[in-house]
Amino acid sequence: MSAWLPSAPCSRACVESVGSPAAVPRALVRLAVLLAVLLFGIVLIPVVGRLAAVWRDRLTRTWCRTIVRATGVRLRITGAAPPGGGLLLVANHISWLDIPLLAAVRPARMLAKAEIRQWPVAGVLTASSGALFIQRDRLRALPRTVERIADSLRGGSAVVVFPEGSTWCGRAQGRFRRAAFQAALDAGVPVQPVHLHYRFDGGAATTAPAFVGSDSLLTSVWRVLSARALVAEVRVEPVLGAGSAPDRRTLALAAETATNGAATNRAADTGTAVVETADAHRRSAEARRRSTDARRRSTDAHGMSANSEAYAHL
């Protein structure tokens, strides 16, 4: 395991249990509908790929919204539509549901960990969407990945990146890593921050959709299918224009602040203590991460020195 590899302190203990024996029939019906929607989309991929971009994007958005609804999750998108052309979409990362949620906003190539290739169904869908795969434990490969992202952006594509590098439970958020923001600077394209949030229909935030810790994909999918009255909120924040930041550090911080600001505003409006809980969780997580990083640096100093040039892209 590389010392730089992003990780989150969230585990299955963070995730709410929402299943019950009474929910099994509902979950089975949703599973059947979801598989039918996915199969229908997979069959049509070669046909849709030949369509003009405007129709291809429209059908992709509709299909992804249908996927979300098939799981029993209600989708709520707010904010202005993202601009066209090359665009780096960045968002906090909670669940496997984040992927169709963002595609429902604007279809894009996704930066995904190489392990997703092996996932059932999702691996095929991700690869067929033109995803850019990254081997997260190979630090030397990072500069080339940044170049590939920049090339896609220059070509007018949108690219989705989860800069935290790992999923969090939703009650806290990780720091945004800076590498992908260098690609936006190199390509001269804007950055579109998006905040993702899951709650019950009554308004209470929930961690049920989170895909963290030792959870398997199937376990996480079943938990979502078993839940009642889940709502996925997608808040499209104001775009960060090309040239709005002098370097990747400043740009990453601006995007992170934008997505954190969405959570802060929502908590203030509802009068809950979500922000205080998230802040405490995050401070504890950062303290543990600093301690872990210190131990790793002391035992892996030689390896980090050999990779120092690539590490500068983080």
C-alpha cells in the first residue's frame, strides 16, 4: 500500500441499518427493475454511440435518472446546468450511486480506480463509458494519468473526478487531492463543483447509501434497494472559471470549499447539528490520518524519495 494512497476513516459502523424482513419483497422488485434498466442500456450502447452528441447526452442523462429511480431513490437536482465543452466535474464521494447521479447532470468520462473493471455489471458499464482508469497504488503512473485527463479536457470532453480519492459516509468530507486540478489548469478549462447529499424524505440525513469500509458492492446495493423514501440531492455549485486560480492548490481548495459550503448552508437552514458532527468527525479523521502518514513516512522514506518527482503532482 502506497503511503500517499487516499483513505477515509469511515467503516461499516458509520452506516445506518435500514433493512428489515418486510423490506425484502420491495427490494427484490427494485432489483429486477434495476437489472432490466441496466440490461436495456447495455444493449443500446452501440446504437447510442453512433448518435449525434446532443442526442447521446440526452439519452444518457435520461437512462441514468431511470437507474436512480429504479433503486427507489428520488432525485433532486438544483443549481445551474454545467457549461458545455471541456469541463472538470468534481464532487464529494459517498456511494456507487454518485456515478449515475453525476451523469444525470452531465454525461462525462469518469476517472475510476482500476479495480472497478472487475465489478459485475458496473465494470462493463464503466469501461464502455470511456472511463479513464487509474492504478491508485502506482504513484509513478500519476503524471501520465494527469496528462490523459488534460488531453480529454482539451478535446472538449467532460471528466468526472472524486478528488477525495475514497468514499466517505456522508456526515464528513475528505480533503480534495490536487492532481486532477492540474489537468484543468493545463487544459485551460473550468471546474464544476457538485455537492452530493443523501437524506430521507422527511429531511433527516442518512448514511445508508454509503459504500465504505469492508462493504461489498452487492451489500451496499441491497441496502439502498431495501431503504424506504431515500432522496439524493445534487447541488450544482457556481462554476470556477478557467484562470480563476493561479495554481492547483488554490483551485482544489476553492472547489472543496464550494462543496463544503453546500453542506453548511443546508445544516443552517434545517437547524440541525450536522455541521458540528461532520467537523468533529473530520478533525478526528485528519488526526488519525496524520498519525498514519507519519508512521508510513518513517518506514517508507526510501521509496518516497525514489518517487519524489511524481509525488509533486499530488
